[in-house]
Amino acid sequence: MPKVKIPRKSTIVDMTAMCDVAFLLLTFFILATKQKPPEVLSVKTPTSVSSKAAPDKSILITLTKEGKVFLMLGDETKKAAIIDDFNTTRGLQLTGAQLAKLKKAEYIGLPVNQLKSALDAPQEIPASLMAGIPTDSTNNELSFWMRSVTNAYKGEDQRLLQDMILVKGDGDALYPIFKSVKEALKANEIFKFRIVTEGEQVPAGSELYKTGKEDKK
Amino acid sequence: MAEIETKRSADKKKRFHQKSTRVDLTPMVDLGFLLITFFVFTTTLTTPTAMNVILPYDKTPPSDLICESCVLTVLLDKNNRIKYYEGAVENGPLIKETGYAPDEIRSVLMLKKAKVKRARGDEGQFILLIKPTVASNFKNFVDITDEVTICQVKRYYIGELGDADKRLLLKKL
């Protein structure tokens, strides 16, 4: 019997298809990832059982550990209007160039009296050196900023605005700072806002766990 | 890597060497999947949540009557401690101390809730007053409001410390 020749099959696997799939998925994930805004202010938020995601378009008030207050206007469509309104209502008399620079800034963290000189300065002041927006009861500038915010949204759906106002605070920030932020919001008749937190599991066996629904407060 | 060379015995004829145009895609696939894993992890892990807070409209004084025994007041003290008492501060209530751990403040809230239900037949009458002191921090405030959600307390108010509360805090336990 002659030897049966078994044809040797090639072990080469065509990788092209796999490569295609890998990169297709890669592209999808890159596009689906929302670019997280660079965190210039390091804030460690507390945790809560709330499962609602924070909106990405927001008016964010940040409280740092040191007790400084920063304001970020995340709604690009209204940012210019808010800053213009603040300029006119507070009588800042900023020049066009200064206004443009302020509108480009990612966050506002300076008292009004330092704003002008900071805008003229060639170099940007790092967040750690900013004084924060004053919120004390005698000079609550945050309240003026919030007034401009409410002015800019006048005549629009107020629920939309309510959903956008976020307070993000460091867990170690002292309560009085939060209280003055609260006062600033209250002064502008904003009674509903949200606090940005890190997610947390609902504790097993608790009341919320049993009913399984979050209170619609 | 992914291929084992197999000699072709068929063409024995010597031709001038022709290089294969095939490229080994294995490293590229590796890299692709590595990046995918990276992006998958970063997308799911950074989703901050938002917790609702509603402030009372306090331009007009509240007019609804509440029962005194239904009220529990928690004072957020320094060093992550809580002091609490039942009823009105004027009547010199017994002040107790607790913390933020699950078995501490949560059980206090649940006990009071059950107590109100037994006495009034409706746990909805339970009222929680939260009074943060100047020494408490933001995390304490978020924790206590979170505890309110966890225990499903229907009515709670965030108030300021009165003089009587301050005196109570100064008192030794």
C-alpha cells in the first residue's frame, strides 16, 4: 500500500477580519466616550445612593476643600449672555477684549474687584491661586452671578434651569460654605438644585432597598 | 507568531526570490483590543450622579401644625458625630450621640419612624429636622440627606441652629 500523503494545511489565520472588528469597536468607544472636562479643581465628592446621572450641560458651583467657590458655566449657548448680563448689572465696564477672555475662561473664581486686573494679566492665574467667588453674607457675589444666570434664562423653561444647577463639593469642605451657596441660590428663588455625588450601592435590607424606588423629591 | 512556516515542496524550481505581501496583523489586533479594553473601562467608571435637594420656600412662615413627639432633631456636630433629641428643644429633651455608620444613625431613624407609626398610626407624620453646625462638613450633610433617602423619610427640613441648640451642644453628655 502506498503511503497516503496527507496534504499539509497552512496554519495561517487571516487576521484582517479580526483587525477590522477590533478597530471598528475601538472607533466606536472613542467616539462614545465623552471627553471629561479636565479637572483643574480637585474635588473629592461624597457618595450617595442616587442613581440619576448628572447632566453634562450644567451650571456648576464647585466648593473646594479650602472653602473656595468656583462657578463653571457649562451651557455654551448662554455663557456669553450670562457674562454680559453680569457685566452690565454689576457695572464692571469690561472692555470687549476682557469680556471675550472671560467668556473663554473655563471657570470663574475671582472676586469682582480682582477680575479686571486678572483679565489684563498676560498669564492665566492657576486655580490654586484664585481666591474664589466671595460668598459671605455681607458680600455674596455668587448671588449676583446667579442673578445673571436667572436673567439669562428668563422666559425659558425654568425646569430646564433647575435641572442644570449643580453643586459639587469636596467632602471636607465645611458646612458654612455650603450654607452661603444655599443662601445665594435661595436669594434668586432657586429652591431646587442638585448635588454631584459619586454613586453608591443601596444598602441591603434598608427601606429604600425594599421599596426599590427613589423618592421623587 | 500566528503562522507556522510550511515548506512548499512543489516549486523546486529556482526562481528569483519574491517577497510575500502578507503582513502579520497579530500585533495590530493585540493593540486594538488593548485600547478597546481601556476605553470600555474608562467610559463606565466615571459617571457622577446627582442628588436632588429642595430648599423650603421660607418667605412665608409655615402654618401647618406638627406634633411634637413626631419630631426628631439631628445636630451634625464636629468630628463626624451626630447629636440628636426627640421633641422640642424647650422641654429639655434627653440628648444622645451617634455617628454616620449604617448601624448608627440609620437605626435611630428607623426606630423613631416605627415609634411614630405606633403612636400616630401613620409614619408619614415623622418629621426630621437636620441642623448642621459650623463645624460639620459637606460630606456630613450629604450623608444625612442620603440617609433620609435610604430610610424613606417623607418630611425633613434643613434648619439652622437655634440658641437653645447651641447650649445643648455645649452640655456634656
